[in-house]
Amino acid sequence: MQRKLAIGIGTAVAVLAAGGGVAALTWPSGSEAEAAAPVATTGFLAPDPSPEPPRIKTELNALGLTAVGAKADLPEQNTKRFSLLGVSWDDGRSAPDGTIEVKTRSVSTGKWSAWQSLEERDSGPDGTEAADLGRGATEPLWVGPSDGVAARVAGKGSGLPAGLRLDLVDPGSEPGGRGAGEPSTSASPSPSPTDTENGEPPAEEELPVVEDPPVEGDGPVEDIQEVPSAEPALVEESPAPVRADPKAVINSAVEEVTTPPAASSVPTVAPTSTVPVKAQFPPYYSRRAWSADETIVSKGAIALASDVRVVFLHHTAHGEKANEYECADAPAIIRAIQSYDVKIDGFSDLGYNFLVDKCGRLYEGRTGGVENAVVPAATKGYNTGSVAIAVIGNYETAQSTAAIETIVAQVAAARLGKYGYNPTSSGDLNGKTFVRLSGHRDATATACPGKNLYARLPEIRSRSQAMVTGMELKSVTGGGYSGGDYYVRDSATLTWAVANASTEVEKFEVLLDGQVVRTLPGGDRSVTVAIPAGAHGVTIRAVHTSGSTARVGVTVYGDTTAPVYRGPLPLNLVGGTYSTTSIPVRLGLTGADNLKFAGYTVSRPRSANLGPVGSWTTTVRPGNTVWTVTARDMSGNTRAASMTRGVVLAPETGAKKTGSWTKRSSKKYLSGKALAATRKNAKLTYTFTGRSAALLFSRGAKTGKAYIYLDGKKVATIDTRAGSTKYRQALWVSSTKAKKHTVQIVVAGTSGRPAVVSDGLAYIK
């Protein structure tokens, strides 16, 4: 970024200052930091078809500046609350020739700041998006919560552009919570740029981390819900092996943020390689998490490139407040930047693809940039084919940290690796050769990303080579698998693999619902985790000796409750061919479970393994049969049920005959005999005590119809005709209450085929 404003009429002006930002989500509790949940990427998702209004809204207010000759002044005055400001004018093709200075009054102290210069904007869009810009503007300046402002413009004699105004952006805050940029009420100290013994600032007000499963290289993210979401599971459609499933998301608690080691643990001289580093995309806070205003985004104007060839590193700010923000304020800063970029400077969306706060937390910037090669509006002349990562703050004065460098390195490795490039190699972009991980100043005349951050680029390139690669979950044992989730009684054993040598892995961390519960040596590849009742996210996080991470995870349900039966197991006769050794029956199955029902194991009258079906059709012999069924759930809990049922075959001789019936003899009949009638209204009446019954008939080309009466009521008309002769066919089957019943066959006297041949009755007593 330029350190003063000195540009001629006709030059477009617009830059990001002071880490100013706009966008915040509605946190479910007091602080923004408590609910902004970052996510990790893997897999591709379609964009949200409908724009979403921000859960925390920004407010833009403007104060006109009246120019007198080459000067304009705005005396100190009270204003509505704001945290970011800039000066803009009507014609984006012109700009003030001179200096613009502002001072502000702090909400928390009531004191006025010193005069601060607004800078020429050194970032912006190219192509069609640049042609559509409206107003010209300075770089925005993040000043923190303020309620008073003054401004002065000193031109050099060529006059000032029309429509000068001071634009004030309030990024908003959660109702009932602390406002953006206000001092934290937490007892823990505010993060500062000073290194701890681990080489990064302390992470105050840890934001919940939610991560999607990793894939080789790079990939997009599934946006999370407003409640914290747990790691989606790496699972197969069957229990083994395991693959990434970005849809398997459950609620979880906060995940800790791994502290990268100090920068000295990475070689000072960056290697040079053309081999892509297949790094996972790191966890990040989605646009929904920082409450991006999707309604102001012109998605149709945001271009896509064919690939990502260069990653440019930026910083966002100048000014005395640039580095004083707390990491919990980062969502508000990003909201302010989006509002200024779009509403003041005419960008289609926030200009940067990604932003990083001073605690090393990553935020999704310009929409779609995680999944695709979205063209940023940041490095003029070199946006197409590049990615813009901006670190929030002023790194002319602030020092870089291992946390910042590690996350930037991992983003660069993942985004470039997706397209087959290595961050240490070089490539052409718009006719100029760049190292693929470069600073903004390598492309244009600017101080960005600040001398301190720029000096660390060789170190960051080195870090980009030190990544966990090839991490995959091999198996999850201890229970069952269904629909992307695992079910166990009280523990699960996870086995995984990585491509790295064990000496390259500092440790593996085992997280349950985002909290580290075990730490394992870098040589371990398996762990057994205790799983409480209910749904839980289980993640294995590999920490490279450089501080970069990779992870795999599953959703696991703990369940020690056995299935139940919703009622007795009904046994009924079914249609088909009957014999003295084989009677078709259907057993009703009524098992249920509090979580996920798996199925049944039948041990008597014969063995069978059944899924979660509602019935089982089989055959039994006449007489009493013992049925033993065990219901099981996906966790392996079981409950058995047993009953005895008797099946009776009643021959035709047991029926009361009315009208003319003749006997027929054949080994193919049920008992070697059958009764036949041709005269209309001839009747056979059976009496039985039972719960299910079936009338058996012989069928042929010339057999006819009959009426069936149950307990004196007509219940069916059957036709015994068939293309070929068949014996012992159950043409009428009924399930009834267990009591005494009468069932009657009445010959219909069908014209041309009046015969009805009865072969007996079967029933369950």
C-alpha cells in the first residue's frame, strides 16, 4: 500500500485500509467469537441459489465535504457510531490531487485521535468488473468504534473532484452482545503480536472450529449452520473402506486451535519444486460465519479463471488502529471491508479471496473462492489466475507470527496444488513471471503486504512444503455403519494412514466434539475412543512438525439401549401352494430402536439374518412351531422374543356339505382327496378356532367362481380358473381375531365352467 495520497485527476483510487472489515454473524451467545464456526473443505457444493441477508447488518452513513478551491474541511462533529471510514467522490476516473486526513473520537475513551492520512487504493478489480465501477474512493481506514469525526483535504491547485463525501461504516453487533471492536469482557488477555513460547499470540475467545473431511489437494466447503457443526464423516457407502462424505454433519462443541511451532522450526531457505503439494485446505470461517451480506453481491459479474497459478499475499491496513483489534473483532472488520468494497467502491463483492487475522484464523472472502478459481479484485492487472490472501493489520509495523505463516502456507499449497502447481515454483501471469507465492508488491508499485510480512515469504514458501499429505481413514470398528454414520455401544476404534514419514508428524490429536481428548505420537495409526451416549464428532488431527495440519473424522453415535418390540409378532398364512410338509407363512416384525435399528436374527424355526424389514415370509410344517427372533440395533445391542404357534391342515372331509358334492381322488390333492361341485349355491362350511385362515382349491381351464363368507358375511369372490391345472392353491387368505370362526364356500355356477374343487382349509390356532 502507498503511504500517502498523491494521484492525479483521472486515476482510479481505491484501497483497503486498517484491516477495516464488515460482516458479522448472529452469534448465539455474548461474543462474536463464540459462534463463528470455521469449516474445512472437501468436496464440491452448489452455490446457495438465493441471496441471504446478513444476520448482523452493516450501516453506512455519509457526510458531505464542501470544497473551496483546492481545499475541503469538516470540523469535529458528533456522528452515529462507526468503525471504518473512507472518502469517496462521484467519478471513479478522477481523484483528489493532494492529501486527505481524518481524525476520530473513540467510543470507549472519548478521546480524539491524531490526524491520519487516507491512502491511495492500490488494489482493485480488472476487466468487466473494473469497467462497472462507479465512485472513486480512498482506501478504507479501520478506526474501531467511534462516534465523532473530522476531515481535511489539501489539494495541489488542480481542484477537487465533485461529490466528495466521508463514508462511515458501522459493521454492527449481535443484539445483547458486545459491539464490533469493543474491548472483550473476557478475563483472558487480548491477543497481541508478541510471540508466546510457542511462537504465536495467545488465542483469546476461541472460535468454534468445524471441519469437513479432507481430500487430496484442494476442495470446497459445505457452509455450516448457525449452531456449531462437527466434523463431517469420512465414510464409505458400506462399512469399509472409508471415504469423505461432506454431508454427514452433526452438532458439536468447540474444537481447539492447534498452536503451530515457532517459525525457527522451518528451514530459512525455501526449496524449489514443481511437484504440487497435495495439502488439505485448512479449517476456515465461512461467509455465513462472519455474516456476509449476500444480497449486495453481483455474482454474475464475478469472473472464473481456468486455474490458480499465483497466490498473492496482502495486508489490509494502515493507521494507528490497524493492529489493535482483538481476534474476536475480525468478523466485524471483514463485514466492514465487504460493505466498503461493494457499496462505496463498486466491487462485485469483497475483493480478497481469503483473509487471515493476527491469531492465524482463516476466513472465506469473495464468494465461491474456496471451490473455484474465482478472480479476486485485489491485484490490479494480475487478478485472473490468482488468489488474494489478506492478513488483517499493518505489517509495515506489526511482526508476522508462525500462526499466520502456517495458515497462509497451507492455503497456498492447497489452492495451487489443486491445479498442479507448487508454491516454490515460478509461473507466468499476464506476461510476467512470478514465484507462485508472491507479495502484492511483486505485481504493482505498493508497500503491501508490509515489509515485515513480505520478508517472511521465503519462510512461508518453506512451510508450504511441510504438509501432512495422504491422510485417510482406513476403518472404524466397534459397531455398525449406516447412512454416513457409525454406531457403537461405548467406544470406537479408528485406524488411519498418512503418506508422511512418522518423523515428519509431530503428533496426532484425537478430538471428541471439537475438544482434544488424547494426544498420540507421530508413529501411531490407531486409537480407541470412548463414546458417550448420543451423536458425536470424532476427529483425528495430524500436526506436522511445521505446524500445518490435516484431519479425518467420522460421526459416531454412542448407544447402550437395546431395541424394543412395539407389539406381538403376528404370524399369518399367505397365498401360494400348500402341502403336508410346507405351509407358506409371513412373520410380522415389530422391532424399533431409540437411534438406528439394524434388523433381526432368526434362530428358530430356521436361521436367518434380516435387515430392518417389516415381515419375513418363509414356510413351516403343520403342527406347533417355536419362533425365536432377536432384534438388533446398529450399535450391537439386542433383545430376543419367542413364541409358539400351531398350523393346522383341515381336509375337505371336515367341512359340512350343502347341495351336491362329489369326491375326487389323486395324490396331488392335499389329503389325496378333494370335493367338487358344479351346481350353483352348493356350499361347504368349515368351523375353526384360530387367527389366520386359507382356503385351498384346485385350478384348471374349466373351473369357475365361488363366493366366500366369513362368520356369515360375504367377504370375497374368487375365480379358480387357470391356464394349466394346479393343486392346493390358497386363493383366499384372511387374518382374523383369535376366536371361533365359520368360513363358507358357495359355488357361483359360472356359465361354461361351473366346477369348484375344494382341497381343504389351513389355519393358525
